Amino acid sequence: MTRQQQKRGYSALLAITIAALTVSLVAWSTQFPGKRYVFLFPSLDTGTLIAESRFLPAAPVQGQEALFVDELLLGPMTERCQPLFSPGTHRITAFERAGVLYVDISAEALAERSGVMSVSEGASLFSRNILNNFSGIKSVVLFIDGTEAFADR
């Protein structure tokens, strides 16, 4: 192989590498890391609120509010923090109309267990989490198994 052929090979390799990096950068900037949300959960030890940061997809299929509610109901990822409602609580529906978010969650939320907030405290912190993360939502109405349980109006 001559010196000129080696230079052409290196130039081609460099061009391919730059093109791959450019494509990767564009793909990353449009898809990752998503949108950052802050979740608040109470500490089991002190009762103070602990903030958790999570990145969620920017355009989820079920909608941003519904995905946020799902993540909130899953509970904290941080050790020694309390979930807002009993394990197994899930979203039935969530939709927004005229700045009001209507959320219906399953009846498992009514089961008071140790290591879990009371239903009224959980509902209040649930509403606070939503209002802190979505500026377009002015109030939250929470239903548990189809019955209105909490309204932050």
C-alpha cells in the first residue's frame, strides 16, 4: 500500500466517524433524555419531603399528565421514602379540561398500611406534585374508584 492510499483510507475513516457522531448527536438531542420532572415524597425517618428527579419521555402515548400520574403512583425510587398511596394503586383515568386535572385511581389507595401516608395526606401531596410540575394545571380533582375524594380548587 502506498502512502497516498493510506492517507485516503484515513480520510475516509475520519469522514465516516464524523458522520456517525453527527447522526448520533442529532438522534440524542431529539429523543433523549426526555423531560425532567421533580417528584416529592416524605421521608420515613424525618417526615420531611425528599425531591426525586426523573426524566420521562417528552411525548408519551398516554399523555404527559397520565404518565406523570403513573410514575407518581409507583412511588419513590429513593430508599427510606414513603409512597403516597398503598402499593398496587394505579391510574384508571386522567384527563385535563380548562386547567383542571381529573384523576381517578383504583380502590387500593384506600387501604391504609404501615409505611404509607394517610389517604388525605397522600391526596394533598399528590396534588402538590402535579401542580409543581405542570404550570398549565390550576387545580386537581382526585377520584378514588369513581368517587370524588379530594379537590384542590
